[in-house]
Amino acid sequence: MMRVPDDVPNQCPVCDDAYDSVSAHDAGLMVNLIENDRYQRVCFDPVQSDTGDALVYFYHHTHQETGTNTHVGG
């Protein structure tokens, strides 16, 4: 299941860059950014929920936030 967490920092805890959005995942997932017009990078931060469940927070970084202008279609 994917959800949008309420308790996220202003900067990505993995790379300290700004991010566009964040999602929390508690089950299987797949990531493919090869042909992504919007996001250049996704950082993964394993966390533990308040109830003790293991989660992975995805911090989605746009091309602009990572300092790149190279993306598909651009």
C-alpha cells in the first residue's frame, strides 16, 4: 500500500536537496526513471512507523531540483 506521510522534513534526509513529493510504501515496489519527464531521481529512506511497521519513504526529485535540465522530451 502507498500513502502520503504527514511527518516529512523540508529537505530530503538522504541527499539534503529539495523534493517535489514524498510517498510511503509498506509492500513491494518497482522504480524505473529511464524515461521519466518529471523526476530525475528518487531517494529511498527506510523508516519505522509509529506502530513499528517497516516503511520506505520515496523522495521524488524533479530535474530542476537536482540541477539537471536533461530529460526525455526536452
